[in-house]
Amino acid sequence: MKFGLFYELQLPKPADADDWDPDAERRIFHDMLDQVELADSLGFDYVFEVEHHFLEEYSHSSTPELMMAALSQRTKNIRLSHGIVLTPPRYNHPARVAERLAALDILSNGRVEFGSGESASEMELGGFGVERRLKKAMWEEATREILNMMTQTPYQGFEGEFFSMPSRNVVPKPVQKPHPPLWVAASRRETTMVAARLGMGSLGFGFETPEELGERTQEYYRLIREELMPIGHAINPALAVLNTFMMADTDEEAMRRSANGPAFFSYSLGYYYNPAVGGKHKPGVSNVYRDFLNRSDETASRQIERGGFLSPEQIASGEPEDEIQKALYRAARSGNAIGTTESLRRTLLKYEEQNLDLMIFVAQCGDRRHEHIMESIEKFGKELLPEFRERHLTNHTKWRKEQLRGVDMPINSSI
Amino acid sequence: MARPSDIRNDELRAQLEAAFVAMRAGRGGEAVKTLAAAYLRFFELFPDAKKETFLFRGFTIPRMMRWPNLGANLKPESAPSGTPEIEFERDRFAASEAMTYYQFVLDEILAKQDADR
């Protein structure tokens, strides 16, 4: 199992003020650069950054390509991963996505991972005029063509349903051939299986338990072997799962430092992605963090108090059935990767046993402190990462080779 | 492992197999139409499935409304009546849309089959 960090660039407003400290945005951008630079020096494998627009407080990461460009000059080995780029053409013209990915791949000497997706928040869909019921079809058409732009010389041009352009040579071309490894955002089981059929890595935003993961992993790799209909020119067989993360010398201290990060992560995600609530957001006026603290939902309030030290079985008990709601619930309940070295080892071994390819940690969320995130990254990098890496290179690599036996598509994967 | 061959009902199995062939051949529209028909037939064959619900944001919702509205949309007013209807906004569907519907219907049928075992 490999490890990565995940960034939304969350920035809650102060509860007692209507606006941020004027230096707040500059600070979280530079904090992220410092955190990833440290993670790279310790051997973390990936950094994933989202692309979101207008989701105040939940995510100030609207230009991941710029953050990745900065990171390309401050890091040496860590994979610079879009998790994800919004590819429906109204967000980003496909040719601009292909150009930016290739330029970043050159700047980073071939370290780019290309995750793509559609988003589902009304703030973003409405802001860019993307029709909800067509977004998946838009995503597929644009993503397919972006990959053609990176591989065809010249690009043959395209007359599509959602965008068209004449033949042009889209330059530069990426260092990685035929193109960087592909990922797609997957918060439901069926999307993970779509990812498998299309030959893409599945970025699991569902906070899956080890037990669920075992079944998904088997089915995902079976579909890669038996039902592949690749969207690109090389496949990336890979399953990733998100988990909230904070470490300290005691479980209690880790929970204290975790603060309300996971609960705010969950609350603000639900706030923007629920059409009934997200649609009422007043841009530049609403204070999501204050709403979060004042919410009347007792269950949600208890999540902060009881947040950690729950076994996957406890987390699974009494949770919503709908997969998106379940993911929010689990994100808030945290527990899995918050604690001491020994607590984390115990939990992560369960994921390793289920042959997970990549665990991605959400460290920066809510009002957590930069210095606590830095200490956690250092602790994990020194006390846990080496043993997992060793087993990855031996056991997991062998297991994966067996899973992919007989697959005759080119593979470009950094797992 | 979830395959159409795991479906015990002959009619539903045949529909899912036909949808799979259409999906693999790049005929997304045909696949989605077949899957929508299979989903509606599923409720005719297993009427107790119509009564199943799930909790969503504090509301009790008929389980059948989990159907993904990606252009073949379940009429919301048809769910409580117990006679679900799916209307098509368009004829063409992308491969990923067909795959989404395929996986959803396959999983729903197999889940019901397992629950009844």
C-alpha cells in the first residue's frame, strides 16, 4: 500500500467575524507547499489536490495546476496528482487541460497523475452553466479527447456533442507516454466499477471500510481483466481510499489536535452538495463555519465529541444507507487514521490485508493547525511509512502482477 | 463477483445479458433502454421491492428512487404510486452512462436476490 496526502485547501471563516483574516489565504497556500515538501522528503508517494470553484470555506483550491507547478519545483519524487480536474468543457476547454497537464509533466520530470471528474455541487454546475444530467456524458467526451490531444500529432480534430475543434497540434506533449496515469473520482460502488471498465484508477471518496474494500478490490480487478473498454491509450489499475488523518503521542492528543477538522469537512461538503442547502448559500456573505458550530443537529454535534477511536464495525453501525450520505457520515466520524503510531498501524494493516493500492490522508481540514499537520506527516513518514513501503515492494507488487496477468493493454501506473 | 449469469430469473438475466452486449458494442442508448425496461420489470416480478425505503437527509425515500437520473429519469411522482415510470430525455448515452446504469441494475437485482435467500 502506498500513501498520499489530499488537499481541498479548506479555510473556515472565523465564527465571530464576517470575513477571513486578510492573510489567511496566503497562509494556507504556503502551508500546503511546506507540508508537501516535508512529505516528499520523507517518502510519501502522492499528493492529490482537488479543483473546486466558489465553494467558500470548503475548498479554496480552484487552481490546482498552479499549486502543482509550484510543488514541481519544491519536491523531487512525490507524484503530483489532480484529484481531480473538472473536464466538462464549460469548466475547462479540453485543449487547455491537455496543454497544462503536459507542461506540468515536463516541469515535474514526469510526475503527473491525471484525475478527472465532473463535480456535483450546484454552486459549480450553475456557476459554469453545466447541465447536471449531461455532466457525465460531457466528462467522458472531453476526457477521451484530452487523451487523444496528448497522443496524436497533430490532433485530428473533433466534432462532438459538447465541444468541437479543428485539427491542431496540441503542444507540448507529456513526458509520460502515452499519457499520465488516469484516475476518476468515485464516491459510489458503481462508479468504481465504471472506473475499472474504462481502465482508470478509482479515487474512492467514500471512506470505505476494509471489509467493503475487499469485495470492491476483487471485483475491480476482475473487471480490469474481463470487461475492459479503455477510455485512454494506457490503463491505470489502481484503487485509492480517503481517510482523515492526525497523529500524536497519545490517542487523546491526536483527537484533540484533529479538532473539528473531519466534522467540518463532512458538514461543509454536505452543505454545498445538498441542492436544498447549497442553493441557499449567499456568496461572500454566508459563514459556513458559524452555521456548522450553531447547527441544531445533535447527532452532528456529538460527532465532534465522540469522533475518534471507533472501530470500522462501530463506524458502520447505524449509518445511512445512501452511499454519499454514508461517506459524509464516515468522514465526520473519523477514527480510522487518527491516533498513535500503534493505533494507525493496526488500522492500516486491515486495509493492506485487503490489497488496497493507495491510502490518501486528509490532513488539512477544518481549523486544524499547520504545526500539528507537519508533526503528523513527520511521525508517519518516520515511524510507519518504511515498513509499509517494504511490504508494498514485495507482497503487493507480486499480488498486483497476478491480478493483471493476461491484460493486454499498455499500463501506465505509478502504483 | 457480479455477473448477469448470477441472476436466477430467466427474463431479467436475458435483459441484462442483452444490455451488456449493447454496452460492449458501443450502443449506449440501446443498453440504457434495455436496463430501464429491466428495472421496471424487476419491480413487477418482485412487488415487495417497491415498498423498500432508505433514509436520505432525514427523509424516508422509496428505494427505487436510487435509480441514477442521467438522462433516463425516474418520474418522482411515479415512485410513491408503486408503478415506476422512466422517461428518456435523449436517445444517445455515453459508454460511462450505460456502464453506470448497468452496474446499478445488476447490483439491485443481485441484492434483492441475496436478501430473499
